[in-house]
Amino acid sequence: MTEPQASVAAARYTEQIVTKKTVWLSEKLFSLTITRPPGFQFLPGQFARLGLAVDPTTPLTPSEWRAYSMVSAQNANELEFFSVVVPDGKFSPAMARLRLGDSLWINKTVFGFLTLESFSDGEDLWLLATGTGLSAYLSMLRDPATFKRFKRIVLVHGVRHASELAYRNELLALMAQHKTQLIYLPSTTQEPLTLDLSPSLSATKLEPARLTTLLASGQLEQRSDLVLDPGRSRVMLCGNPAMVTEMRALLAQRGFAAGRRGIAGNLAVENYW
Ligand SMILES: Cc1cc2nc3c(=O)[nH]c(=O)nc-3n(C[C@H](O)[C@H](O)[C@H](O)COP(=O)(O)OP(=O)(O)OC[C@H]3O[C@@H](n4cnc5c(N)ncnc54)[C@H](O)[C@@H]3O)c2cc1C
Ligand SMILES: NC(=O)c1ccc[n+]([C@@H]2O[C@H](COP(=O)([O-])OP(=O)(O)OC[C@H]3O[C@@H](n4cnc5c(N)ncnc54)[C@H](OP(=O)(O)O)[C@@H]3O)[C@@H](O)[C@H]2O)c1
């Protein structure tokens, strides 16, 4: 997406500076922290549009824009983002090349309805993500209010390989802090997962399985020791659009649907492409 008129757009975004970079998996997964624009407000689960100056003829003007969920807690001093590197992408490889002190532009407006505000009160919160879909949930899990609102929170992170389980140490620490309230269930599709990578589980080795398979086979509920119940469970889906579509259909059979016309539902979804 190219901004048509830089002068018109200028008022809509601000230039920020990269202050921290974490590479989770070389050439595949990284996080960037940037300075936070004054007055920038968001709800956990929302996303902003980030801009990069990728056109060499205009190195001081952002020319390419992409949506990114805020990973940071909503009251954090800086803003953190978690990104995949799409090998042929116009944006993510350039973003991955940014270094400390480089510029990243951010739109002043935030977007998105994948927020806890979209739900009526419930008891259990299920946060299901593939890949970088985890981003939106990290912001929620960094917010103490989420733990006050729900009795149990199940975070399911589906990736191809165990090496892609970014933020794992932070999630394990949160799990230790919140004892039985938070259940972190990593899941891999291209290799088995061993017990030390998924301490919530009693099995010694987990065969590769997509989230859709885990739901349909009942393993998701078995592994978390919780029942998906439309009356008391609130479910979020985020990441790969095919996963979202298929999970949505499976969940519809179980009585889950997104809210409509101002009526809160028990399902909220976000597609990343
Ligand atoms: C609401 C929203 C929030 C988003 N939040 C994030 C985020 O927090 N982190 C993040 O990495 N991306 C996020 N994305 C995706 C992001 O906007 C870009 O698509 C991504 O950075 C790739 O940009 P690109 O130009 O390199 O490739 P693009 O040309 O944008 O995408 C090319 C292809 O790469 C694949 N792809 C794109 N994004 C991803 C992804 N995240 N994971 C796996 N495959 C992907 C798809 O097959 C897509 O067709 C979000 C998208 C939306 C709509
Ligand atoms: N094609 C490849 O083999 C490959 C390998 C490495 C990287 N890449 C590149 O890396 C980028 C990001 O890849 P990613 O692995 O982070 O994201 P991804 O492609 O969205 O995969 C993340 C996880 O989602 C699962 N998934 C995909 N479709 C699903 C569905 N319909 N239902 C349930 N689960 C589903 C995948 O399982 P599955 O493993 O079963 O698909 C995987 O475990 C891609 O855009 C691609 O360019 C591609």
C-alpha cells in the first residue's frame, strides 16, 4: 500500500525510533520496540499501521504500510511489535533489517475489534493463535485486568517448529505467576513437541497437530482440562486466515459466534492476511 500524497498523510502518522530488537529465529521471527508517540492510546488486541521508507528515492518518507498488532501492555512506555519475515515480502524483510536508532513510522489511529470489550462477561478465555497471531494476546496477558476478569485463560500457540515458540519464557513465567489460572499450550505441526516445551501437559511427547485437529479430536479440551462451553467460554482466533475460517466453522457447530449489531458474542477473530 503506497501513500498517495505524503504531504496529506504527514499529519496522520509520526516518526518513531527503534530502541530494542530481539531475533527469536534468524531470518524468520523478530520483535522490535519503538518509542511511543505522545497521546498514542490502544486497547490490548488492537493493531496499528506501521510505515517504512522502502523507496530509495524518498528515504525520509514512509512508502509502504502494514498492519501490526501491539504486543506491549497498553500502559507501557514504548511500543513492541512481533513479526514474521515473509521471504518475498515488501515490508517484513525491510523491517527485519532495521537497527537500533532507525526510524519506523506509525499511524496515529489504531484499529481492530479483537479486544476483550467485544465479549459479554464469561468465565474462561481461550486465546488461539497460529504464528505471529500471538502478538495480540501478549498485550492482553501483560494486562492484569485480563486476569481479574477471567477465572481461567488458555493460550494455544500453534507453530510449525518448536524453535518458533517465541515469547515462551515470558509465557512460562506468567504461567508460574498465575498458577492454575493461565494454561499455556504450545503446539507444533511439523515435528513432535517434547514435554519440556509444554509443561502444562502430562504426555511425554505430542504428535504434530494443527489447532483444528486438536479441537475436532477433543485434545484441546483434554490438554487444558476445560470444556469449551458457549455459555461460559469466550474464544479468540488470530493469525492464518485458513485456520480462522476452519476453526470458526468447527466452533459454530459448538455454539460459538461473533457478536453482531452491538450484541456481544462469544467469539472474536482477526485474520493477518
Ligand atoms: C490486522 C492485522 C494485524 C497484523 N499483525 C501482524 C503482527 O503482529 N505480526 C506480523 O508479523 N504480521 C502481522 N500482520 C501481517 C502484516 O501486516 C504483513 O502482512 C506482514 O508483515 C508481511 O508483510 P510483507 O509485505 O512482508 O508481505 P505481504 O505482501 O504483506 O504478505 C505476503 C504473504 O505472506 C504471508 N504472510 C503475511 N503476514 C504473515 C504473518 N504474520 N505470518 C505468516 N504469514 C504471513 C501471507 O501468505 C501473505 O499473503 C497483520 C495483518 C493484519 C491484517
Ligand atoms: N510453506 C512452507 O513450508 C514454509 C516454511 C517456512 C516458512 N514459510 C514462510 O513463512 C511464512 C510464515 O509462516 P508461519 O509458519 O509463521 O505461518 P503459517 O503459514 O500461518 O503457519 C503457522 C501455523 O499455522 C498452521 N496452519 C496453517 N493453516 C492452517 C489451518 N487451515 N488450520 C489450522 N492450522 C493451520 C500451520 O500448520 P502446517 O505446518 O500444518 O501448515 C503452522 O503450524 C509464510 O508466509 C511462508 O512465506 C513457508
